[in-house]
Amino acid sequence: MNTLYILTMLRRYVADGGMLFFTANIEGRIDFYEEKNRTVPTGASMYSLELLAKLIRDSGWRVSSLLPRFYSGLPMMESLLCHPM
């Protein structure tokens, strides 16, 4: 899975005291992973919370914070701040 590869690659380049901030489309209505538009792979990826948590953990990160989409009126997906394990 591309997400695991990217998170693992980023872990190699972030110092132990560093952080990773990213946004993701977390959907409670899916079991694993789906594309919103199947004709555009990775154009609108949707993850279950369980899958994304596993990918983060398996790539050497731990979630420090998770904020819901539209936090403080900002137009973005769920935002995650991670620290190296």
C-alpha cells in the first residue's frame, strides 16, 4: 500500500525529536480503504480509522493528536500530528 510506503519513508528522514503533520480522509462508513472516485486512483483516498492507525503504527509513528475535519472552520480533512516511536 502506498500509504505505508510513504509513512515509512518519511520516518527515515524525520529526527527522533521531530514531528509529522498530515491530513487524511477518515470515513466511519467504510471497513478498510476506498477510493471516492475509482477512475482517479489515490485522488480521493478514504481510510477507516482502524486501518490508518495500523499504518501509522507499522511505519514507526505514534499519533499525538487527531483533530476532526473543519476544526476551527478550516476546510481540511482530519488532521494528525505524529511523533516517532
